[in-house]
Amino acid sequence: MAYAIENKTLLCLDTGHFHPTEVVSDKISSVMTFLDEILLHVSRGVRWDSDHVVILSDELRAIAQEIVRGDYLERVHIGLDFFDASINRIAAWVIGTRCMIKALLIALLEPSEKIRRMELENDYTGRLAIQEECKTLPFGAVWDYYCTKMETPAGESWLDETRDYEKDVLSKRG
């Protein structure tokens, strides 16, 4: 981090390569105090030599919350890692990308301004209550609507298209 600050370069926080008890979400607001921008290399570490497909984990949701709550959307560059030799690479890309977008959507659906206002008013009880209520807010309907507006398959229907592509295109590459 000191090198990035001194040389005015992007700091890369790699979610797959921290100690198992560390999480990147806890670091974002701290480093953003000192840096104009950061790069996130989002993956799902398996604690040996490879990273696996991004899933909608608690940590991914927490990363998205930190980005949105801190109003860092324009300052955080998100790169995703899809390495997993055990599954279809197109499916890995789709699953990981959709999960990152879902995490950001969930964070964007929170009443962030209300939460910030409660904090500024020292209403920590209200802030905690609202944050806990947000955990059970449904986002599926908004996600399906977003997919429809983006002319992309909602739900699991994307999987059939991926399998067709694998059969019709990838299998012929040899």
C-alpha cells in the first residue's frame, strides 16, 4: 500500500490471496482514505495454487456493500477471475459475472442515504435495525427485471444457451 501511495499507482487487493481469516471487504474503506482508486481482483480462493469461480458469498456481498456504502463505484475497478479447469469456461465466466452484478445490485437496493443519515445523527440503533432488515429484502424480482431489460436470460435459462454454445461451437475447436 505504501508503494501505491508513494507512486500514485493502483493498489490491487486480490480476494483469493489473503490469509484465510482476512477479508478484503474490511480493507476497502481504509485504503480508500489514502488512495484515489483501487483495483479489486475478485476470485474465490481455495487456499492453494488456484482461484475458482466467483460465487455470491457473504464476502462478495460485503465487498459490494463497502463499494456502494462508501460511494466508491467510480473509484474501484473490479476485475474477475474465472479459472476453474473442472467446469465449462463460458459457464464460469457467466456465473462469476452474474454473481458480481447481483452483489452490486443487492448493495444498490439498500437505503444507503437513510443508513448514512442515521449514522450522522448518532442513531446507531436505527442504523443497525435497517442494516439487518436489508438482509431479508428480496432482490430476485429486481434481478429478473434487470436481465429482461438487458435482453439476457433470467434465472437458470442462461445455462441452456451456454450448453448449446459448448456443443455447437466449443466442441468443434478440438
